[in-house]
Amino acid sequence: MKNIAIIAYEGCWAVSVLLAKDFFTIVSLLDSHYSLPQSYNVEIVTTDGAPITSSSNSIVVADNSLSDKPYDLVIIPPIEGSKLKSMPSSSILIIEWLIPKINSSTSILSLSTGSYFLAATGELNKTAIATHWSLVKPLSKLFPDCQFINHKSYLKMGSIYTTGSL
């Protein structure tokens, strides 16, 4: 069984968190329908296991907190662009948590502006990173050592995938 973490954080888009969880729930339902073993264990994780408030002021309930648990896939949902100017202090915990995941070749899927967290690790300097077209300039100013790209649907660098849209 593959373990999947979806990181929920203050200001993220709840639709992406729940869409990812729903996708894997559908896969599990199909597994059950065809009498196959369950393929995925999916958790929404927050820095402390507490609920967060999304960009649309919706509450997202966590299944777990960031931990040393090994994951086969980590999904980073996007953040609403104006929030990049004042990222919550808990963001540093996510950034520090991601560094060993990147270095251990854990598969990571960053959706659109979730690329903020990958860039903030410093592990992707001099790397092309897909993100939303409207935030290429602001992210480039924040992380001048990264090359943000907006004209690709997705980019793959080793085990890291970044997308330009939701």
C-alpha cells in the first residue's frame, strides 16, 4: 500500500486538497469494486494536526500532523497568490519537512503556486519549476535562483513534479 500525504496549510486552496483526497478515494472504491487490495492510504496533514483555514475561509480537517512517517507521494496544494506576501510562520515547518523528502527521492507533486514551498527549500535552485502564469514574477522575485515557468502544464525533475495550473 502506498502512503500519500496531502499538505494542508493556512491559505491553501481547499479544492485542491479535497480533490486530491477524493481522487484517491475513488481509486480505493474501484479497488473494492474489483476485489483488489487497497492501493493507497491518504492523509491530509498539517503542521500540528489541527484544522486549517483555506483561502476561501473553509475549514480543512487534518488526519495527521507532519511527522517522520515515510510517504510514497507528497502533494502540495496551491496557495492564493496574494498570501505569498505574508506566509504564515508555520510555513517554515513545511519547508524544513520537505527537505529530507526531496533528498530521499520521495515523489512530490506541487500544484501551481505550491511551488513556493519547493523553491523555499533551496533544493531546487537553478531548476525550472512550473507554476501559475500570474505568479511567475512574484515568485521569481522571492526566489531568484529558481526558474519559474508558466507555459508548461507540468514539469518533471527526478521525482518532483510541478504544475502550472490546478
